[in-house]
Amino acid sequence: MMSEADVQVLQSGTEADLDAMLKRFNAANDRVFAFPDLKPDFKEKCVNGLLARLEQNLTPGTCVACLQAFRIFSREKSHMESLTSERALRLLIKIAGIEYYAMERTENVTIQNGNQDVMIEAQKCLCNLIFNSSVAQVFCSRVTCVDGVVQRLKTYGDPDLKFEVKFFDMRILFLLTALPSCVDTRPRIRYELHGFTYLMEVLDLTLRACEEVSRPLSDQEVDLCSEILKILFNLTVALEKKSADEEEDAHFMRLVSILRDLLLCRAASKEKKHDLKSHTVNLLINIPADFYEELLTPLNESDVCGIENKDIEFDGRNMEAIIALLDFLQLRLETPMKSLKEKLAPILHCMVEASRHNRSIRKFCRIKVLPPLRGEVRRLPEEGNSLRNRLCKLLTSPVTEVKDLVAHFLFILCKENVGRMVKYTGYGNCSGLLAQLGLLKMNETYSKGDYSSDSEDSDTEEYSELKGKVNPVTGRWEEDKPSPLEGMSEEQKEYEAEELIKVMDKLQRQGIIEPCRVGEDGKPRPVGHILELLETGGASSSAGPSHASSDTETG
């Protein structure tokens, strides 16, 4: 920590002495994030000394050293009054090159005013202050800081502008659109400052620059794109899903088209590419689903003939983006995860919306996720490594959001046909969804979606031979088993039935199970006593599914 002697150098020492002292301080505290022994008044003295020096005409190297010391102090959340004073914030904004002012005929922002290394250090300081202090958040969102960053977006095509300047601009903008105290900043950036358009242009510019020389995105370019995607997510997070504005529609069409290019672009690092896909998927969730059509590109006959990989063509469309999404889902399913919800919920939500609102996407996903059954019907639906197997395994996940998203995704691919859903997942796996939707008494179609009614029986020969012995509850082919009641007398059967009722009654009274009957609405209804399950009537106590054989859809 700084000593009294260091403060004397800070206040009145020569620039050479100041530079040497600051470099020692910065090196010693490079990894320090808290100063429990530092008295608030002494911290204020150090900070004010740094600000006074930054207001002088220092060489770039000494200015960087001052800002690095300021940044070290800004890591600690306590006693930030001197760090977040109007004097400090205005000075940092000016040094960072985002001091914006409007004149009568022109609008100016101090872009590349001096040494860019100095600007970058000032940006880092602002990031710390905005992250740690609500005072800094409110100040930076209400003064010209936001205007300056958005205006500088227009200059990102300049090859002399360093990547770090762009990156920390975007980090500042991300924080000012993410933090709760800056909620009013989002509509201002999006509509008043036209930031939505400028951000899209930077993404497009980055992609085009790589395409022109046929090279993958560098790690730095991926980082910049990821930051922009995070900002766009913040700008669209509270978006109305239905838009009647033509200009807004045009923006979304363009944005989804750019997101398609991001899904398909090459990146130098596999890990970075995975991160880019993750941010792309997160943003897609916010986009009205009607615009998912822009993920597909039409193919004419000559295009189809020229395609080497015929798997990408379906229904006259190029499905590369959907393949990329399915590959991302497969990768997330294969990768061990600490948080199942965080890793899987976004991509599952994206696939649900895309399949629900776009007929071509749904049909293509059904082919890839639920292909016609063959010999695999000898195994449980959740056994194996295919997409279907891994998704069926999640139908009994304790993570409710993931379980429900998987169930709805598979149900949509089955055109919301109960029999078809049971065929591919087994009744036991999908019973939760059927109970939720009130379908425990229904044998055929729920059909809230807009699906065509024509289907063809396309069971494979192998499946047709095994179908008769497929257990609809487990979804697996099983050999005939002898009846457990075989050889029992009527008295023995009655005794075993009574014992079973006693055990179930005990479990019910202990709160371990809650026996239910299926009500008229197709949903389970708890019974007061286990003997009610023995009654016969309109409401069945079981939910025996019918096993549909019709498989292939044409609509």
C-alpha cells in the first residue's frame, strides 16, 4: 500500500519519481482486490492525488501508470466516494475518448484523442466503477458517456483503432444495459441513439472482413462479437414478441440473418466458437419466432446440384443453421455440466420456439431427432447416445425447467400426437407432460399447433415385426413373460391384493405416495382413500395409452 512518502511523491514529486513510485505500487498490488487496513481518509488522499496528476500534461507512460493505480483502488467496493465523484467520472470519460458533445450542425466525440493505451486504461477504470458502484452506474447512464460509446461505433472500421478500445467500449455498454439501476438506458440506446443498428453493423463488418480473405474469426474478434451479442440480448430482453412496426421487422430480419452467419462462421478456437454459439442462441430466444425463417435460405435447382453435403438441403431450403443448432444441443448434452438449467435451457427453448413456429424446421428436426425406429426399440428410449436417447433421459430430470422444455420439444416434433409421443419416449417418460396438459385420457392428438392432418404409415419393416411386443409404458420391446398370478388359487390372489392395498394405504398415510385417479379433464386427481381406486365409473384409475403406428408426417 502507498506510504506517506509515496503520497508526497504523488502530490509534488517529479514525473520521473512519480512514474517509478507508481510502477512499484502497481507491481506490488497487481493481484490485490481489497485493502482492509486502508483508512478511508488516506484512500481519498491517494485518489485525489492521482486525479490531480491525471489533470496535468503527463507523458502517456506516466498517465497509464496513474490509471493503473486508480484501477487498483477501484476494485474495492467500500469507500468509493472519491473514486465516483463527478470530477473523477468526467475526467475518466474524457480520457477514455467517449466525451460526447453536440454542436449546432455537427456531433463530435473525442475519438482516438491521444494515446490509445491511455484510453484503454481509463476504460478499464470505468468498467470497475460501473460494476461496483450504483453512483457510477447512474452517472454514466445519464451523461454523455453512452452517447460517446455509441458514436464511436461508427469508427470501428478504422484499422488503426485497437481491438481493446472496441472491446472495453462494449464492456461499458454491456454493464450500462445489464445493471438494474440503468434500465432506462436500454430504450434510449436502441431507439434514440440507434445503437441497435450500429451494433448489427459492427457484427456484419467483422464477418465480412473475414469472408473477404477467407479466414476464421480470431479469438479477439469472437470476444468482440460475444460482447455485442450480450448487449443486443439486453436491448431485446423485455421485447414484445409481436411487432407491427415495419422498420422493427426489417431490423429483426437482418439480425437473424447475421445470427445465421455467426452460427456458420469459422473460428480459430473451438472453445471460442462454442461461446459464440451460446451467446447467439441466447439472443435468438428474445427474437419473435416469426423471424426464425431467416435462419433458412432458399435453394434453387442449380444450388442443390452444387451442394456436396446433400444433408443440408431439405424442403428446398438450406438447413445448415438448424444443423448447427442441433449440433450445439448434442454437444451440450454430451458435456458434463454443473448447472443443467444454465447449459441446456437456452438451446432447448430456442429449438422449441423454432419447431413450433416453422414447419420446415420442425419437419427437419423430427428427421434428425426422431428418425423411424428400427432395432433400437429393443432398448429403453433413454438408453444410448443418440439425440433421442439423451433427450428421453432428461424427461425424468429433477430440473423442472429442463424436463418440461425437453418434453415440449419432443411433443411438438410428434405434432402433439399422444400416441406418437408414447411410441418414441415410452408412456412412463412422458406421463408428466400428459398429466400437465390433461391428456391422460386422450389417445390421439392434442393439436394446439398448426399442423397438417395427413400422415403416412412409415414404420420400418424391422419395427413392424417387433411392434406387437413393445411395452408402451417403457417404450421397449419385451419378451412375453409368464403371469405372476399363474398357479395361484383365488384365495391367494385375494390375499395378495389385500396386502398390496395395506402397503399402499400405509405409504399414503405416511405421505410417501399420493394415489390419483384420472379426472374428466384428463388430469390426475388425488383420492381420499386407496379403496377409491377400486371403484369403477367414468373416471379411470389408470392411464393406459394406445400405441400409434402412424409415424411419418408430411405436414
